[in-house]
Amino acid sequence: MSRTSIINYDVLGDKISDFARKAGRASTRPVLLLYYVLRSKDTPRSDKMLIFSTLSYLVFPIDVLDAKRLPFIGWLDEIASFSITYNRVCKNITPEMEAKVDAILDKCFPIFAKNNISIV
């Protein structure tokens, strides 16, 4: 019996691409690493749900603390959520994932503004 995924990776990938255009290379690298850990078959389900909820909160326009109303404080909830998740699941990051993410970033960021390149 095959299991269907409850996560729509295409939509999440598109949102991460939009985030990358705004955030830049340095901020995008850990987000992409989490995305590839999420896609890995070796990642425990509990870690996948944690990553999915964190990435969703980061890239979708829902906020507990609104960055438009509270310019610097508005990013604290995303930073805290992301930091906790990254520290918990970084043990699942493989050298292959790091190489893949670095190749994507090398390919996309020099010409990112000119072309509509999808990074995931």
C-alpha cells in the first residue's frame, strides 16, 4: 500500500523560490537545506513535520508578530522558529545535500534578478 504525501512540495518549492529572491543567498542556504532534509526518506516523520511547519511559517504570509507593523521585532518569531528547527534537525543534513544546495545557489544567484529561475 503506497502512502500519499500530505505535503505539496511544488507549492512549498515555489514559495521558497519567492523567499529566496527577497532574502538573498546567505538566508536562503539554510532554508534550502531544511527543504532537502524534509524531502529525504531518512528523516524521521516528527522532524519532517517540524520542518514543514517552520518553512510554511517562514514563507507564507501569516505572522504572529507582523514585520510591517513592528519592523525589527516582527522577524523575531520567524528567527526563533527557524533557529530551533535548524538546530534540532541539522544532524540530518548530508554532504550530498550541502553540495546540491551550494550548486543551486552558485547557479541561481549571479543571474537571479534577470531570469525567472526555480531553485527547487
